[in-house]
Amino acid sequence: MDIKYNLTIEKEAVVKNIERLTNLIFKLLPLREEGGDWKTPLQNIIIETNGMSRILLDHQSILFSIVCRLEGLMVLESEEDFLLFRKTIFETLSALGKVKQCLD
């Protein structure tokens, strides 16, 4: 797979990275539910997803949607927002799965 900087990356490396990001995003749910620090890991995920969108040039629209959803999670802080937080997490995971499917 050719990416920015004329580098060739094996598809499997990108797939593994997407799977790792998927796990990190999913772990935000119990962190938030248990009152842990979920914002710091979320910020790290946003940074990494931004980097991915700058490198995987063929997947800009899906990655943009993912970054927007992740950013939106930052404002869902109240207890009443938890269901929307949870829904957004699952929508983000679904979109990340689409990136993975597009690699085939």
C-alpha cells in the first residue's frame, strides 16, 4: 500500500494498527463508566487518528468523520450524556471498521 512520503506499508501493518485503535476506543467506555480518566486516552486517540488521516490519503472522508466523532466525545461530560457517548463510541468503531474494509 502506497501512502504519503512515497512509503510502502504492508496492509497487515495498517490493519493491526486499526485493530489496536479499535481496542483503545472501546476501552473509553469502562473508563468513563468507572469514573476514570478517559479524556487523556481520548486525546491520544484523536492525535493518532489525525496522523492516520494525514498519511492514508485514500480514506480522508471516513477518517474525517472518525476524528469529528472523537472530538465530539470531549463535550459529552455529564451523566445524562452517557448514552450518547456510548452510541458515538459504537458509531466510531463502525466507521473504523469501514476503513479496514476499504483496505481490501
